[in-house]
Amino acid sequence: MSVLSKLTLTESMDRTKGYDPIRVRRKKFAAALQDQLNLLNATEAGDGYRRVRMQRKRDLETDEVFDIEQHRRVSPWWWIDDDGTVKFCLRYGSAKLRVKDGKDVLVLATTEELRKILPGLRQEALTGGLDGPLAEAADGLQARFNKRKVGKA
């Protein structure tokens, strides 16, 4: 039996090239949701969670390049209210996402529900279901940045 008979083939299409801000926003938001899931799992297990980022450095004396692990703190996007409900606010950077009808906080009964909903939210972000709120948040952040930048000049 041939190896090619076991594979799925399709027509070739042009590969997406260059910088696509929509795709970058999706990936950044999906990575942040994955960090929230990892933080939730670590918190419930009694451990701490820090995102690991690799940074490349060069030793000026030997001209050798090496990688350094940087541990970044991840802040939880959820909190438990006085009545015991779990509230979860979706964020893109420092901006809150207005997901549905201008509302930005999801209300859940337990952290177990939050654990179940996070992979679905992540998949929704990757497929483009949250492109509207992400674009709105990114535009708001960009407007604040530009306003501050113009004020300095």
C-alpha cells in the first residue's frame, strides 16, 4: 500500500504572506486565554503559574548568543464575588472586550464551568468569532496610544 494513498490531498492555494493584524490579534488573544486556563489549573492545584518567555542575549566579550528564560506573571481575569459566583472579564491588553450587547463580564456558577468554557472561547477566537470585539478593543488601545504620543510632541 502506497504512502500517498493514506494521505489527504487538496489543491494548492496561495499562502498568506505578510503582516495580517487580524490573525495576530487572534493568536495573541488565544494565547492569553490559554494562559488563563493554565493559571486556573495551577491555582486549583495549589501551585503558581508564570508564563515563560525566551529572550535571546549576546555576550559582548565572547560574542556568544544564548537564550534566557524569563518568567512573566499572569494576572487572573476572573474573581469570585461575595455571593459565590465566578465573574470572568475577557481582555485584550488592558482593554475589556465588550462581547455581547455591550457587556464585558461573563457570570458563571463555579470555576469548573470556567474551566470548561475557556477552550471553547479560545477556539472561537481562533476561528474569528470574536474579531469584532477584538478590533474594537485594538482600535481603542491604539487611539489612547496615539493621543498620548501626540500630547508629548
